[in-house]
Amino acid sequence: MDVGQLLTIAVSAILVSNFVLARFLGLCPFIGVTQKTENALGMGAAVTFVMFLASFATFLLYRLVLLRYDLVLALKTPMFILVIASLVQLVELFMRAKLPALYQALGIYLPLITTNCAVMGVALLNTTDAPLAFRGMSIGAGLVAASWRGICAGLGFTLAMLLMSGVRERLARADVPPALRGVPIAFICTGLMAMAFLGFAGMV
Amino acid sequence: MEERTLWGEFGKGVFAQNAVFVLAVGLCPALAVTTGVKNAVAMGVAVIFVLVCANTLVALLRKLIPQEVRIPCFIVIIGSFVTMVEIVFKGKLPPEINASLGIFLPLIVVNCIILYRAESFAYKQGVLRSLLDALGIGVGFMLAICLVAGVREILGSGTIWDYPWVPISWPVRYVPASILIQAPGAFLVLGLLLGFFNWLRGRLLAPRKA
């Protein structure tokens, strides 16, 4: 695992295949929690943290249990979602007990993250995606790569959330046709943002 | 709670409570797998199967599932049915459709539509009603993503179900707007369709002015 590989993963996860704008993952919080910048930032931070933990845990599970005992097809999906759901619960309990300040800030977003498809998405991509296949790596290198991709994907998600919250704070004062107010205009703006992000295509 | 006929239980999910265009849930697959109608139909079938089976089973077991651990129970039930779909699709469908569904097939497990119906409907209602509710919501979802996919495929690659809609023998040709097949097109088409249905609903429900 050298710096170049890590950089490639970062650029790919944050810009080229941004989880929201290019892969369509995590759209519910993207549309639901971007009315205000502070909320968008809080959600982004919480998701980034959970994505890191989930990537780490699911990759270990995949390599040490599912692959070894040939259970990938039968048990991957239910095992991953259970691991993610328990992780979110664990993080919530830990935060409430040890980090009350952080819990105050991020607590309300945590239960929502279980069904955030970006978290499950990064776990699945880490164990399937062909071009950036971590399955061929040694377990240590794969673990680093998977966790790093979890962090970067979370950062990309946060970037998209921040951009969108900026757009929506302006939109709130704009004169939008009644039928397009709310979710439709948000999607149209997202489309234009995604068009801008197409400019990164081919960088990696 | 209002009483519905059994037919109404099915019909509300197709139109008045359409998952994509009215409730705006389940949007990730509605964007990701709608590059062509074929993919959308495959996704729709998978979602209908999981939704109907999970809703029915939750309704059957609703007296046995304790209140405190109901969400983990729902997740295990949904996850098992998703795995069944994955195994069947992997064996039966052509590889290119499997490739374009990609991770969105296992991601049905976190699709909010299914958990939402289990939590808000099947956990409280009878088996028959839950089955019809799931069928309605599922069919509504499939029609919605087929509509999005239809617009994107017709305008974005100039085909319907992989056949060009301007016959090759004609002297004119349609030049596809390939941006609609790429990511931005998905957001634009869905945004405009959502706006269109908002407008339509406003026209249909508003009291007529003299």
C-alpha cells in the first residue's frame, strides 16, 4: 500500500465517483437533511465516521469468515446489514456515555444511518467492485484500503451535502414555480452539480 | 384510521401513495438502475418480490415479534428474501443485466420503502391487507421506475427495450442525448417528472374555479 494508491482511492471516491453525484448512494439524507448547513455538516461527519467503522468491520468479516467458509453468496447481504446496524447502535451507546457533547451534535442523525445506503454501499463495493478490487490484496493492505475508502467516500458525501445545503439556502429565497418547489428543484440542481462533477471523469 | 376496501388497499400504493413520485422514498434505485427499461423491470420485479414476501411474513409473525427488537427482526426477514432474489438473478438473468443492477440488488435490503411498509403497515394489519398493500406499493414503484427509465432510454440512447424506435430503414435518424444516460440525466429527469406530477396533482385536486 503506497501513497499513490491511497491518493488514487481518495480522488476516485471523493471526486470522480462521488457517492451521491455519480453513484446515487445516500440520497435520502442528501435531500432530507440539507436545508441548513450545520445539519448537513453534522450528518456528513456522522456518516463519515460510521462508513469508516463499517468498511473496517465488514472487510474483516468478508475475508476472515465469508470468503474462508464459502458463504459469500448466501450470507453476505444479511451479515453486512446486521453488522452495520449493530455498529450504529454501539456508536450511539458509546457516544452517549463517553462523549456527550458530540452526542448532542450528532445523536439525532445516528439512527437514520442504519438505512443509509451509502454505508451499506461502501461495504459492498469494497468487497465486489472490479476495477479497485481489494479482494486480491493481502488482508492487511486490503483492510487499509477498504477503511481509507470508507473515510474518503464519507468525505465525498459530506462535500456533496455541503454544496447542496449552500444551494438550498439560496433556493429558499428564490422564486421557484410552485410545482417545482422542494424536492423537484433540489433534484434539478443536483443534476447540474452532477454535470459539473462529470468534469472529473477520466482523472483516475 | 380510515377503512379501505381490499381493492383500495392495493390501489393506494399505485397512485395516491406512489412510493417514488408522492412519498419520495426509494430514490436511489430509481436513479441508479433506470438507464434502460430492461434494468428497471428487473429491479421492479425484485422489489415487488421482496416487498410482498417481507410484508406478508411480518404480518404473519406480528404477534410473535417483540416491540423492542422489531427493527432487527424486520432487517433479518428482508435480508433473507433479498438473498433469495440475488441467488435466483445470478443464475437466471443475462450477465449484462446483473452487471447494471450491480450493488443495487443487495442494496434493496436498506431500501426505505420495504422497512417503512413493514413498520407502518404490516406490523399493525392483517395478512391479506399487508399482502395487497405490498403488491400495490411494489407495482407503483415498478411503474414509476419504468417511466423514468423509459424517458431516459428513449431520449438518451434512442431505443425502447434495446430496439431503436426510429426504424433503421428510415432516412432520418435520432441522435441520442447521451447526457440522459449518465448521472446528471437521472437527476434531471426525476426532478422534472416529480415536478410534473406535483403540477398534475395540483390540477386534479384543486377545486375548479368558475
